[in-house]
Amino acid sequence: MTPATYLALLAEAEHSLGNLLYMSEPWNSLDVDYEPPRVERLWKDWKYGCRIYLHRIHPCDTALFHPHPWPSAVKVVSGQYEMGVGYGAGQERPPVASLTVLRSGSSYAMTDPNGWHWVRPLGEPSLSVMVTGPKWDRWSPSPDFKLKPLSVEDYRRLSDDFKELIENALYPY
């Protein structure tokens, strides 16, 4: 699928968020803490073989430069982050081709298996929504241990923060 297709899927997922957040079925969670930045993640399987992710990404001095194991589209819904972008096959870190700052309301799609990036929140944690497609047969970094789910408190806080954005019309869907 094209970047435009993934951005359209992201918009569709955003429109579904209110209903999905208030369903009795819980979301899956992960505390992605093996490399900076720390990412608090809620996720659930969605339609078309896709997943929806809700992220709180914490500020850090340096961030993991990595390829994703899947195509994705992301929208920053609060805060801002620096994003570095590169391109390369395999596991060798490619050169940085672009550096940008994405603010609340910014969206982007990464749909080539050889695209790399890092995100580094600036000043405060950022919240973002991500939609991913089916996994590629591509190396991406992973810890050599099983990641833990979020604590009950972190799970509730992340879910409540997205609900608050929706209820206060700070998030458009």
C-alpha cells in the first residue's frame, strides 16, 4: 500500500478511537524500555490485518535509530518530537538523510522496509496514534528479553489521557 493509503487508514482509525477506547475489551499493553526513548504502548488488532497503537513517548537525550518491522502511519496528537530519517537495507545503520521536528497535528507514513527513523520527544512526553500493516520479513531491533505489560497505573493514565483529549475536543475525533 502507498503512503497515502496508510494515512487514510490512520484517519479511519482516529475516527474509531472514541468507540475503541470505551469498549469493555481491554487493549494489550507493553512497556518498551529496552532502548531510549521509553514508550508506553497500548495496542489492539484492527481491521484489514492492521493494528492501532497509542503511544506515550518519553523525552531522552539520544534515541534508537531503527527500521520498523511493518509499514506504518503516525499522528502526533500532543507534544512534539524530533525525527531523524535514513534509508538502508540490512542491519547497518544508514546515514541520516533528514531531520525534522513534528508537532501536535503532524502525520507521516513509512511504507518502505528500508526506511529508518528515530523519534525523540522535546521537553515533555508526546502522545501519538499509529496504524501498522502486516509485518515484513525484515530485521528490526528487539530486546533479548520479553517486554512487560504496562503497570495498571500507567495503562490507566495512558488510556485516560487519550479519552480526555477526545472528550475535551482537543483531539479532533
